[in-house]
Amino acid sequence: MIRMQEAIISGPTVVGSLSILTASYNIATMSVANSPISSFLHLDNLQLTLLTSSILIGAIFGAFTSGVLSDRFGRVGILTLDMLTFILAGILSSLVSNYIQLLVLRIIVGIGVGIDYVVIFTYIGEIDKSDDIKNISMATIMFFANFGILLSYAIGWLLLLKGGDEAWRYILASGAVFGAVSIIIRLGLKESKL
């Protein structure tokens, strides 16, 4: 029982949990914002499908390149960079005036998602010494992915109720808040042994 508590409240596990929560939150924001975005930008079905898939398209590229980048620049540095993509692209997504801008920015957010999902688990695998603690840490982190999705739906629903026709802008920008909190919490992380 003590080993479980030790694993769950360790710094890397907290950082990893918030990191995956932020990534899953950003994935789910498009589900909530689809309808108002479609109305605002007058999207056809193909455009809406591409926009909805854009985060996953970006995640493929992020996952594909994350290993090389994190080996070269370090796990913590790349994990900070991916949170910066959530912050910058999230804020810029809320300010767009056309479909192409939004599509490109959501692909960039997706690249951050792909990087995050790959590198955070690599980092935990390298930083935790004991297999028991490592397994508990990874399970805890993955558990928080569910909360990111649920949180996105809850916050998105509230923003849609209160935000009017352009509530989708607030929904997309809200992902930046979690990224900023995650960067602040990461400041004390030590680099893993590569």
C-alpha cells in the first residue's frame, strides 16, 4: 500500500498525469466545439471531418518524430515544448478567421498530443527504478486521460451555455490553461538517464 501511495504522489507521476490530462482534454475539445465552429465557418461535411480528425493526424506526426527529438534534446525539454504547442496553438486557434488557419493550428496541437503520449511514458519508464512503482505510475497517468475528456465535455458544455455564438473560441483556448499549469508544475523535473 505504501509503494502505491509513493508511486501515485511522486513528482513525475503528478506531472505525467497532468500532461496526459491536458493532451486528452485538447483531443476532446473538438467534439464539443464542432457544431458552433461548423456554423461559424460554414463548413461542409468533408471540411468538418478533416477538422475533427486534425488532432489525430497531427498526433501521428508527433508520435513518429517524438523519439528522435527527445533522444536529441532530452525528455523534459521536449515535454515542455509540447505543452508550449498546446498553449500557443490553443490560443491562436481561438483567434482564427478561416478554416485553413484552424485546421493547421489543430494539427499543431495534435503534434503536441502525439509527442506527449509517447514521451511521458518513456520518461516514466526511465525515471522510476522499481517495476512496481513504474507500473503504478503508468496506470495512474493513463487513468487521468479519462478525466481530461470528461473535463473537456463539462467545461465545453458550460462555455457553450454562457459563451454565445463564439463560445467555441473559449473552448479551444481553454486547453492552453492546462498547458500553462503543466509547464509550471514541470519546472522542478530532472532529466531522465537516456
